[in-house]
Amino acid sequence: MSWFSNIYSCIAYDHDIRNLAAAVLLCALGANVTFALWRQILKSPGRLRRWTLFALAVLTLTCSVWATHFVAMLGYVDGLDRRISVGWTIASIAMPVALHAGATLAVLGMSTSRRSALLAAVALTLAATGMHYTGVQAFRESALLLWQPSYVVMSIIGGVIANYGAMRAFTNREGLGKIFVGAGYYSLSIVCLHFLGMTALTLVPLGESQGAMGSAPWLSRAIFGAVMVVLLGGTSALVVDRLSLRRQLAEAARLKRLTRELRVANAEALEANAALIRARDLAEEATRSKSRFFAMMNHELRTPLNGVLGMAEALAETEMTPDQSDCVWVIRSSGHALMTILNDILSMSKLDQSAEMQVTERVDLRDLLEEVVAGVAGHAEGRRLGLHLKVAPGAPSGIVGDGDGIRKIVTHLVNGAIRSTDAGHVIVELGDGGGATRGMTLHVHDMGADGGERAADGAFGRAGRAQAQRQDGSRLCLAIAGMLAGHLQGAVTVRPRAEGGSTYTFSLPCEHWMPEREAAPGAGAAIAVLAPDEVERAILIDMLREADARPVVVAPGAAVLPAEVRGVVLGRGAELPAGGAWNRPVLRIVAPDEDATGTADLPAETRAPRPLRRAALGRWLADPVPRAAEAEDGATRPVAVPVEAGRILVVDDSGTNRLVLKRLLGGRAATIVEAADGVAACNEVEAQNFTHILMDVAMPRMDGLEATARIRARERQLNLAHVPIIGITAHAFDEDRQLCLRAGMDEVVTKPVSKATLDCLLTRWSGAAIAEASAA
């Protein structure tokens, strides 16, 4: 055990205890600061910060280890007059800087494996060994150095073992244990290297050396103080960096918490969005189900209603007593009211699609309003009301907007006004908009007895049962018009009129445009106006002035007309004086369902349906003598080629509907052939020629669409004449109409169909087809 006693003797007797204590303190402090800096480097985010801490760690490690060895060597007690070589001393501190830099890189780059820890331990041991034995060479100036290799080897092996423990602790421990335990092992490695190395050394005194640095107590204190300053600087830098890192970590933790909260909020938002999507899908499915239900209800209601109204109209053509006529009139009016309500319900079911179906186009506003008024004229005539269109001077002729949407809004407003008026007039007035260059304003005036009450209650509010019955469904029309106007960014308002009734105002923001118009045909001609009704007379006078004619109001009892009068316009209830005293061309305004091609009272009399349209008036002014083949708008309607010469195919799976159509076609000598489905229709078309085909759509075996397509394909294949096919369907939606037209039908009408509509369609599609079929 002589090696143990030698080591103990070196520690206990060969070293000054004060220097030894200072060296151990320097070693412990330097090791802890160095390990703390290493730990901080691994946690630091920026490259510049890591390299700064790296340089500080290398400086701290080098200075603390060098000071440990140097202070301990200065306290070595050997009885010599110690002289230290300046060159070797500088070398002992310069060389380890590079060695400790490499060792630090090895430490920071090691993994958790034992091999990596061993390599880092060897690097640290070599750096400290190089420093120790280089520093010992400084004694060559005052003594001969003799070494015992066994202790040298033991010092290196001991340093490697201790440093291996330090590296394992640094990689495997967490928190302060990584620093304190690792620094303890490293300090042990320095102790092993120094005291085993000093035990291996024997100094043989030499003579006094020249050029050597003397040893004095102040040197030890100076070195200790300088190194302590370095350690305190490193410690301060470490504390500042740790505080900065702690703030960064706190901010990172806050951001992490916020990220977690955002993740949770995002998950909740995604879940809420998924719920909204599910709700939207359910709502869309409910809308589709509602549309399917209304389409089915529409079809199921229109089919029996077609039988009721058709048979009532056929019955009205027969000889009846006055009581029977009244009963038929009640059936027809009630059926049409039910038909109007059904149409309103279907319009409500389509409101949610209106915003998606908007089309911006150029709309001829005058033509659109005339079409709407002409379309509801039968409704007004059935209630014995006057329906008039009035255009204010300066009103826009054309606008840019959704023509179909505007048409629906105006139709519902006029229908609502008609329903709420028991007697009098309904006036559709296109306002001038106060001279504005944008927008349109339309007023619908009714003469309802409860107009003020309805206006005060609000157009779309609730009403009592009795009041709702009196209004006859006008609120439903107003509600639909208001919602449609909202889709177009417009508005519908209602206000009472001082003279009774209400005024419904439809305002819409839009651009204006000017349609091309033909020159006014009146050319200043004097036209007599005979109309007992003041409202109708005022409307006719305005229309004549707009056509550049000069209206002349004539009293009903006048025997003769002024010489300058070129023609006479007869309003509702006006009659010419007996004896033909007024020998002028006459334009008589008749009811919408009255035959305009019937026998006229005078050879030079022209008939036009009420309300009078500008085109019909213009043609009459241009050529007041009636001719047989003009007027697409219904004035002076073309004389029809007699349908009696033709053959008509009626296709419907309902025997009731076929019977109704046969009754409505009654009084004609035309051959009527029936078919119950599309297959039978195709067979009949192959067997014989027809002038017209009245085709139902929904039928068993083969529907009307496929039957029409096959008939058209056969015509193209065999180069046959085009047979007019008129679709008669209970499906009332626009998309159904488009399907029929694409299949090859020429016209599509919705059940119930009236005799007047049927006659008009047969007349329109008569001519060459009848002649060719008759010849065959």
C-alpha cells in the first residue's frame, strides 16, 4: 500500500493547506459554472446565443482548471526556491484553450450512449492532462523533474473514470442533478490528475536560474482573484441568460397555452361548423322534401280541378236556366279562386330559391307590365272590375334587372289588389321616380273598402278570421311580393288612400336603358273617345296622346262627329248611336274572354281585348280598317283556319281529363282520337296523321316526354311534317316547362286548361299542318 501512503503524503504534507483550499474552491466553482453553461447552451434557441455561451464556457473551464493546477502548484512544499518559467506558464494556459474547445464540442455533441460519454470523458481528460503536465514543466528552471510513469498512468485513468461519471450524469440526469453531480465527478477528475500527477513527480534542486519569474505570495492571490473575476463574470452571464431564457420559456409556455386554447377553440369551432353543416344539410333536405311535397300536391290538386273547371266551362256552353247559370258561375269562380290560392302556395314554396335564380338582363318595362296586366285581366273581369295600366310621363321605358322576378312581384301585387276590391277599378301605375336616372317605382291602386285598416295593420301582419276572409287572400299575395322584392334588394310598402282603398308601392334600385320604339303612328289625328267610365276614359286619352294622336271626348248622345275625327275608340259599355250616324272606323275594347273575331257591329270595326295594349292601338291608328291576319297581342286576332278539317289526338291517362278535353273541343266536327299513355299515342301516330296532339306528361308505361321525343325522332327519320304537340300538364314549375320544350313540345299549358286557352293554341298551331293532314 506504499502508493496510497505516497498519495496521502503528497496531499497532506507536500501542499500548503491554504493554496489547496483555494484550488479546490476554484475547481468546484469553475466546474459548476461550466456545466451550467453547457446545459444552457443545449436549451438556447439562437445560434449567436449558443456560440456566445460556448466561448464563455471554454474560457471558464480553461481558467478554472488552469487556476486550480497553478494555485495548487504554488502551494507545493518541497524546500526549493521555486522559480517558474514564463514561457511554459503561458503555454500551459494557451494550449488548453484549444483542447477545452474541442472537449466542449464533444460534450455538447454526445448522445445518451456509453460510447459517446466515454469519448467526451477522454477529450476532457486529455485537455486537463495537457494543461497539468505542461504547467509542471515551468519548474524546469529551478529543479530537475523526475517522473514515476505508474502514477502518471493512474492519474490519466482516474481522470477518464471520473469524467465518464460526469458525462453520464450530464446526459441522464435532469434539473440541478445534471449540474451538481456532473460537476462533482469532473472536480474529482481534476483532483486525481493533479495529486496523482504530483505524486509521480520528484524534484532535484538546481542552481539559481536566470530569466525566471520569481514566486511570491502575491502571485497566488493575484491568480486566484483574476480567476474568481472570470468565474463571477461567467456566473453573472449565466444568470442573465437563464433569466432571459426563463422569460422566453414563460412566453413559450404562454404561447403553448394559447395554442392549446386555440386548438380547443378550433376544435369546438370545427364541431360547431360540422353541426351547422349537418343543420344546413337537414334544412336543404327539408326544403327538397317540401318542394317534392308541393310538386306532388300541385299535381294531385290540378288533375281533379281540371275536371271541375273544364266540365263547368263545358256546361256553361249548354242551354241553361238563369239559376243554373248562376250555379255554374259560382263553380267556375270558386274553382279559379282555388286555382289562384294553389299558385300562391307554390310561389311561397319557391321563395327560398329566388335569390339563387336571379338573372340580370335588359327588361322592356312597358311590355312587361302590359303582359302582366293582360295575364290577370280575366281575373279582374271575373270580379267585374276595371283593370288599367297607366304610365306617367318621364317613367323609365326599360331597366336592367331580373325580368322574371319583377313579373312575379307585379303579378302578385295586382292579384292582391284585385282580391281586395269588390267594385271599381285597379290601376297599375308606373311612376316617373321624381326624375331620377336610377331605380323604378310602381304603384298599384285598389278600391278595397278596408284599405286603410289593412295599411295600418301592416301588409304582412296578422289579421282576424273575418277580416282575412274579407281580404280574400290579398295578404298572401302581398307577403309573397314583399319577400320576392327583398331578394331583388327592393321593397314593397302599403299606405291607405284618402278616397278609399290602398296603394301598394314596389320600389327597386336598377339602371335605366331606352328600348328602341317605332315612330308614334297617330300623326296628330283626331280620335273620338266614347267611354262612360271616367277612369277608363282618362287612361284611353293618355294612351292616345302618347301615340301622338289628338283625343276628342264625345258625349254619348251626340248625333254626329266633328269632321276632323278619323276614328272612334269605344270603351266598356259604350254603344254607337243607331242609324250609323258615326260613319268612322271603330276600335271596340271588349272583355278578355270575348271572341274578338266574332261578327262586328260595323264592317270597319276592330276589336281588342281589355285592357288595351299600346301595340294594338298603334296598329289601329296606322290602319284603322280591320284586317284578318294581324295582331299577335290579341287585337284583331287572326281568323282561324277551321279546326273541323283536322284530326286531334288527346293523350292522358285520366279518363276524366280526356272527357274534359273532348267537351272543351265539342261543337267542332274534328275527329278526336284518345290514347291512355305514351305507348298508345305512338301507335296512333304511326297508324294515322294528326293535325294536333294534346299530350299529358305524367303517364304510366311511357310518359309524355319520351312519347314526344319518339314522335319527333320518327318525323326526322321519315322526313314527315311537323305535327304541333301541345303539352297539358299538372306540373306548374318552370323547370317542368323547360323539360317539355326540350323534349320537342311546341307549347306547354298548366292544368286546368280553359276553352279560350285551348282555342287560342289550336288556332295558333293550325294552318299548313291541317291542310297536309287533310290531304293525307
